Amino acid sequence: MSALTGKITEAEIVEPTPDHFAVETDASWHIRLGWFIILGGFGGFLLWASFAPLDKGVPLNGTITVETNKKAIQHATGGTVEAILVKEGDLVKTGDVLVKINSVQATADAEMSRVQYFTARATEARLLAERDGRAMIQFPPELETAKNDPRVASNIALQQQLFNSRRAAKQSELGALDESIEGLVLQNKGLDDAKNNKQQQLQFIQEQLDGMRNLAKDGFLPRNRLLDTEQSYAQISAAISEDIGNIGRGQREIAQLKLKRQQVMQEYQKEVRAQLSDVQKDAGALDNQLSGLDYNLDNVSVKAPVDGTVIGLNVFTSGAVIAPGFKIMDIVPSDDSLIVEGRLPVHLIDKVQTDLDVELIFSAFNQNETPHIPGTVTQISADRLVDEKTGEPYYKLLAKATPEGMKKIANLKVRAGMPVDLFVKTGERTMMNYLLKPLTDHFKMSMTEE
């Protein structure tokens, strides 16, 4: 105990002083700090309100439309609906099949016309060979390519057989005429040779008669010998005349046979050319018909001509029969610019003009997710219109979304008729100008002399 008491007495004991319990009671620096913050904030607001530009404009209500008309989807030839692959409101891409039309009849018509066309082309090839006097037919490449079709191969073989038989018949007829002509030519040659021999004999007898007449006149030659020689001269002269006549008849027969041969060739060519003209006309008509049928066959399925949305679907069941030109549905193009139609109050007409920027706000969507779309005023009606229901006058205003704006709503399902809020930007002004405008206007009015 004594030891403990000694330690305590030896320890330094600190006495409390008034400064240890003093509390700061002067709040002036806090007040100054508060006023500084308030004045700084107010000054910053005044600076912002005086210099920061704010859009000045006219707010309107409007609805969505599209720039171009709807694309009517029709089928040129009509037919029986086999399948409907879209429904109202579907988004489609260019080339997507919308409706399938039964192709049985179109296929049958195309195949029938194709066979008729190949038949006409094969006949044309044969007639060309006959017209030109060729020894074989040169079929066009399209027939050579289609030889795998039994019908085409059969038609080619038939035309080849017909060509051979007609060529043989023609050659036989012409050959008979040529043989007759050749026989007459040989016959005339024999007659001409005989005539020449007889003329030589006649000349020799003439010389004999000249000497015999002098001898008979002087009495040195019996008269009967002179008469016999003169008779021989007359007979040979008659024979020569007969030969000349026979040669003339032979030449006339040869000329007639040659003329007949020429007529045969002319008639043959006339027939061939007439048939060729007809078959070429048929081939041309069938080619055009086949092109149309192939087009119908290729387009038997109704396809989307543009990207867009299906609306106004008029066919609902498979097996339905549609007439040529029947409107199956409409497609609203998705790549068309949006056009928003708004109503501009008549007292604001002096503030709005074309080419002004406009902000399109899609009130039908969640405002936290939907961006504001930039656009441009494209048209204002030339005269004011009147609402038939309310009797309120207005000007029709059209605003077109910019390409940048279209990209912002590319993933949104925007439909015609949706409500849109428009803010037509007519200029810029500061917040201070906005706040002081009523005062300045009132001041100007108060200074007006009555």
C-alpha cells in the first residue's frame, strides 16, 4: 500500500483548464460560405440563362404516313392458291415468296408449247436443207441439246426420214427426166451423123449426075442409068430431109424435158419456201408464247417486290381461285422515308416555313428508349383547311424524317397512323429572353401612344 501511494504521489497530476472545454460559437464563416454558394449558383444560372441557346419552335400533333404509295401485289394470270406463306403485318424481304399458285396447268401448258416449238424448229431445219439442196440436215444447237428428251429425239428422227424420202423422190423424178434428155441427145447425135453421111453421098451422086447427063446427051450412056442415078439422088435427099425433121423434133423434146425439169425444181422450191415461211412464223409465235409461259411458270409463286410490311391481305385459304390481276395484298415499303402529317394553327402560319428543321417524337413508344428523330418540313398547304367535325381552321404540314433519323428507328415497328409529336424549330433564344419576353412585350405596349 505504501509503495502504491508513493507511485501516485510521484506521478504528475494535470489540472483541467477552461480552454479544454471551449466550443466555437461563431457561425459567420458558415453563413459566408452559404451565401457564396448561393450567389455563385445564381450567377451561373444568370450566365447560362443569358448565353446558352435554347430551341425556339412550334409544337404540333401529327400522324405517320409513308412517302410513296403502297405496293399492290397481284398475279398476272391468276390460278388456284396452293399455299399462303405470310399473314397480316409480317415483315418481308425482296424476293420472299408470299403466295404459291398451283403450277400444274402452267407446267403442262409450257411443256406442250415447248414440244410444239421444237417440232417447228426441226421442220424448219429440214426445209432449210431442202431449200439449199444440202445432203444432210443441220439441226440448231437447242435441238441437239434437247436430244435427251425422247419426244425431241423422235421428232428429229422423223424429220430426217422425211428429208431422205423427199430427197430420194425428187432425185428419182429428176433422174428420169435427165435420162430422157440424155437419150434424145444421143438419138439426135446419131441422126446428125447419118445426115452428114447422106449429104456426102448426095454430093458424090451429084458429081456423077453431072458427067452422066453429058454422056447421055451425046448418046454414050443409056438413059435408064441416068434415071436410076437421079432416083437415088432423090431418095437420099428425102432421107436427109427426114433426118433433119427428126433432129428438130428431138431438139424440141429435149427443150420440153429441160423445161419440165426446171418446172419441177421451181414447184419443189415454191412448196419448200411456202412451208418454210409458215413454219418459221409458227416457230416465232411459239417462241413468244413459250417465253410468256416460262415467265408465268417462273412467277407462279408471288414474291415480294420490295422490303416492307404486309397489309390488306385478301386471300386466306388454300384452294381459293384468284382472277388475273386480283389484288392479293399490299406491301408498305420499309425503306421509304417517313412522312408525318400535322395540323398547324392558323395564327402560327407566319412562324413556320418549308425546309425548317423539325424534331419528331414518337409518343406511342416508351420515351426512355425512343430517340427523337430529326426531320425537315417539306410542305405546307397553300390555303387553310377546315376540320369537318370541329370546324377549326388549320394548315396541313408535312415533315419528312432524315436518313439519319430513319436509321435510329430501323428496329422499331413504325406503322402508318401512329401518333407523333412534332416540334418545328423556328430559331434559338436564351432562357433569359424567354423569361423577360412578357415584361418587354408589356413594356412596349405600355409605351404605345393612345
